[in-house]
Amino acid sequence: MKQAGFESQSALSRASGVPQPTINRILKGVGKRGPEAHTLVQLAAACNVAFDWLHEGIAPRARATSGQPATAPSAFLPVVVAQEDDARFYQIQKVKLRLSAGISGFSVEPETHDGSMFSVPRNWADRNGFIPERLIGIKVRGESMEPSLYEDDLVIINTADAKPVDGAVFAVNYEGEPVVKRLSRDAGEWWLTSDNPDQRKYHRKVCRGNDCIIIGRIVRKESDRI
């Protein structure tokens, strides 16, 4: 900071766009975690040092000169590859469900086609009160939930939440087959409904008794459809 000519935290704050209290906390080493990556991007640009040097101490200190026009520090973030043991994420099983008609329990087998595990942010799961061991991921099959969900989208099921909610999406054991449907309440009955507008092809079905057993609520999706 001083070698870049900044004699005060306020001067560095004005040049970098990082709030002065944040700079003060960094200098004092306050907090269990270090500063966020986007904060270091801004500070590195203002002090004219390499981000990797400031963040990890693993690169030359000087910034590389590419001859390209300068990019505003706040306009980009570095890509950081997360390792499997990264404490910021929970590892969730990606599975295939094995069900039987009329039986509330289920078994799973790993989905090995494109990896049996995937990561979800720890702060997202903790913020929502989810138990990581009760979360599983499955692929969506068919077109009945388009445009909300497309075939091969990955959805996360919270198996700890099987209480029906009007308008929410659930994974259901329907006559021994796993389906992903939206629940609706009408005429004193629970119904499995599809989001596909072709209701003649994807008509609703009553959800009642042992023919329709809720596995868990869908709480997150990952999709290639933009």
C-alpha cells in the first residue's frame, strides 16, 4: 500500500473502491477468513500488484502487462477451482432412485454417468437449515415440467421435508416410479401437476394413499438451459 504511494487507508479506499472499514479489518487481521477474492482484485489493481501474489503469494509481485486496455477492477472476478475438501462446500450424492409401489422407503445407487458427487455452497445449505446428509441429487426425466425443469436438469431433493405444500415441487414415488411434480390442493385432494402447458398430454393426477408417496421437496436446480 505504501509502496504504491497511498499514505492512508482512505486514499486506498478512494482509489480501489473498497470501503475503508474493510481495509482496516484486513490490515488488523480481523476475522477467521481472509478478504473475499473480489476485494483483493480491487486492491491489487489499485496497488499495481498481481492478484495471485496478493492472494496466495505464489506469483510474481508485478502485474503482467499484456498491452490490452485496462479493465475496471470491479468488472471481473478470478476463477478459483474448488477442491473436493474445500470447506466452503458440501459434497452431495448424485443418485438414481430405486422405489417400490406402496413403500415409503427408498434406496439409491450412484449416478456414475457424469460423476456421483457434486458440490453445493455450505452457506446456502446452512442458511436454509438443510442437513447435508439428507440432500440427494437426481436428474429430471421427460418433458412434463418444462419450462421450469428440462430433461437432464439436476435437482436437489431435501428428503427431510416431505410435508405437502401447495405450489411447491416434490420428488414423488408414484406407483413405484420416481416423478418430479408440482403439488396443488383442489377440491379437498392433493394433485400432482405438470408445468408443461400441454395439459392434455400431461394431465394432473390425484396424489392419495400408498400410490403417491412424497420422497422430498425440490430445493435447488442446476441447468444448462439459459
